[in-house]
Amino acid sequence: MWTTPIIPKFHNNETNIVVTDDQISWIAAMSSPGFMTGSLLTRFISDRFGRKTNILLSALPIVTGTVILLNTSSAWWICVTRFIWGTGSGMISTVSAAYLVEISDKDIRGMLTASFRFMVTFGSILVIAVGSLVSYDTLNYMLIAIPMCYFMACSCIPESPYYYLKDEKVDAARRSLMKLSGNKDEVVLEERLSAMRSDVRLEMLRSSSLKELFTGKQYRRALVIGTVLKLTQVMAGTIALQQYVGRIVQESTTSISISTVLMIFGAVRLVVGLLSLIIVDRIGRRPLLLYSFVSSASVLATVGAYFLILPNSSPYFTYIPFIGITLSNTIAILGYDTLVFIIPAEIFPLNVKSVALTYFNMLGGITNFLSVKGFQEIKDLAGLTGVFWFYTITCIIGAVFTYFMVPETKGKSLREIQIELQGRYYDEANEKLNKLMPLEDIKSNSLKGDIVIKTQEKLTQNGS
């Protein structure tokens, strides 16, 4: 959220860089093409070299972009910096969802995955709060330390056991699982490992290609769900409003200072982010999606009506845009903005998980570019009323789609989710697994044959 405190500085001529409104819209939007590039890199790196390697390498583009920023006074070089930053963001965003879902237990999966979004929010708040108080150059110099600290912290995390099992590195997977679970009971550990091996074998029977994702009938429902949720999340304007909130409040002619606006906006997002960690595994994905889409639609419609009427009978009316944007972002964090990150990582099997998440991030990058870049165009065409009412319609579409199409995934194992989404196609894959790997072969290749047999027999019962 570097642009949130910086855009008002550009408008107030607080930097030594002269930029136009059109250049500002490009600066705000250029992280999206970078995000797509980072997602494509992740598709290759995470499957070839591992989730952890991908996480560590994502620090490199952030450092590179910051170094460029510190040595330029050109608006177009700032666009380059934003592109490179977006590449790093795309790498970490794509791999983190898969990594957290793979290492977490089903009872805390939602909370743990949402914690990533919370930390992203926390980092954004730090940039917004500090950036509103310090100069443009000071903020940029401070940013150089963040990716370095990130790299050192992440160098200690274990690799995903699912990644090891995908490559048949059972011993490495066992060590990783032991470190993640903290459980040294060999029987319990082997039981979990055997179940994971069965899941991996079943899911890896099929191809991991993009063609497989789009042609496989078993993925169609998950693909439709993920695509529509991603489109509605981005086109509901959450990211665009975060970047332009300072400018919108300036146009509302409120007496509150921009620095105060940004600090309040950031603080509210932080508190709500903490709350989202608590409720995501208690209330459930589906109710949160429904309530957040409907509530956001109501708030955004009210802000749009304000810019249509522009009431001047009381100075307090000028607070409506700021309150509305803050409230809509609050609702989004509690609901769809967080869940659109969690649900796609839950609803796809291992063989296409990386390519599916890459696809969604590519889709998100394209639509986010259109949303952020198009903010100024829609505003020029239909005013801020048109902008906010467009976001309102998108939220309504998201609510209707959720009601009819999105299943509940709270409290379900990844296998249970696949059984519900794939239906008979899951049974067919299960039968194919039994033909390719008879129980006798599994027994001879397993250190805990009796446990694996029980797991396999349970799989067979579910399939039938």
C-alpha cells in the first residue's frame, strides 16, 4: 500500500517528482502486471524447487525494486519499481496459500491462512501510518530493511510435507511433518503420513497441466467458484479504494487531515484483521461471504448516493465518504477479501493446486489492473457516484453467486472437500488408484503397512 500515503504527496507537490493524474493511475496499476509475472514464476519454482525456495526467492524482486526507487526521480521508473514489487508480491501470494493449507490441520486451517492476510494488512498499515508522517525519501529508505528481515525469518520454516511426498521423498516428509506437528509419537505420525501419501497418490494420478485444469470435468465446479469469487473480490473495489482513499477524502472537502485519515483507516483495518482470525473458523466461509457482500453493497451504495446529492446542510455529511470506505474495507476483511484467498487453496487437489492458484492470481492481476487503472476513467465518465455504484453491483452479484454455488469448507479435511466437489469423478479416480496400486504393493512398500491398508480400505469405502 505504498501508493496510499504517496498519492496525496504527489498531488500536494511534496516530492521532487512531477506527475500527472494519468501517470499516477499507471503507478497505482503497474503492480498488477508484476503480480501476474510473479504468479507465473511461482508455477515453475514451487513445483520444481519447493514452496520454501519460492518463499525465500520472493524477497529478491522487493529489494531490487526498492534500490531502483531510491535512485530515480522519474515517474516511469517508479512504474518499473511497482512492476518489480508486484512480481515479488505475486510470488509470495501464490505460494503462501498452498503452503499454509498444506501444513495446517483442518481445525485451524482457516485461521492460519487468514493470518497471512492479517500480516499483509499489518504491513500495509505500517506503510500507511509511517508514510503519512515522514517524507517521501525517508519512507523509501525505510522499505529496504523489510525484505531482508523477511528473508531471514522465512529461512527457518520447514518445507511442505506434501511437496516432499509428491516427489516420493518420504523420509524428508516425515521429518517435516514431525517438525510442524511437534508430535514424536511414531504411530500417530505414521498414520498421518500414510493418509497424506494416499491423498497425494490419488491426486497425482492426473496431470498437473493447465490443460488438465480447464478440461478435467472434476475441476469444473471448483474452477467456476474460484473464478467468480476472484472477479467479484477485485471488481468490488477493495484494492482500488485502498489506494485512492486519501484522494477521495480530499475531494469530499472534509476538514480532517489526510494523515489522520490514513492512520485511522490503517488502525481500523488492523483491529478488524485480528477479528477475522477469530471468526473465520467459527462462523464458516459461506455465511461470511454472504454477509460481507450484502453489507458492502449497502455501504458502497450510500457513498455513491452522497457524491450524487452532495448534501451541504451540515459539515458532518463530509465524513460520509471516509466512514463508508473504512466500513466497506472493514466488512471486506472480515469476509470476501480474506476468504477469496483461503477458499481456492482448499478446493483444488494437489496435482492442479499450483496451476490453479497461478491462474487465479493471473486473473486477479488482470482485473486488479483494470480496476485500479479504470478508477480514474470511470470517475471521469460517471463521477465518483458511478465508481461506487459499479462496486455496489459487483457485490450484489457476489452475494447471489455465493448463495447458489459456494459450499461450506469449514471443518472439512482436504479429502472431504474433494469428495463433495468432484462427486463421482472422485470415485472413478479412487478405482483407478486401486487398479494401479493393489493393497499388496502398498503393504510391501510401506513401513507401516497395516496403517496404510486401513487408510486405503477407508478410501475405497468412501469411493463406493
